[in-house]
Amino acid sequence: MDGVVTRVLTFGLLVRIEDRPDGLQGLVPAAESACGAVQVGDGLTVRILEVDLARQRVLLSCR
């Protein structure tokens, strides 16, 4: 699945995985070193690892 990096944080990347401005976002943890150097607006191919409905969080991987 392809997404767009919306924020670069110290603990990871926020990636929008729905193609609309208010679309669903997920977190790629900083431990994912395979992502390389990315900036806001870059495209990234990700995989959904976990969906936590109670906490409304989506965990992604770019490996």
C-alpha cells in the first residue's frame, strides 16, 4: 500500500494511507531503519502491521 509522509517525528513517521487530505494515518516507528531518509511529502510503500481500535492507532511498516 502506498502512502504519503505527513510528519517526521523523533519516534517515527506519520504516513497518510488514504488518498484525501483528512485520510487515515498510521505510524512507522523510528526503529524501521529500512525507510531511509524521508521528508514530509515523500511517497512511501508501507504495510499495515496492527490496528488498535480501542486506542484508534494504526501501526505500519516500510520493510
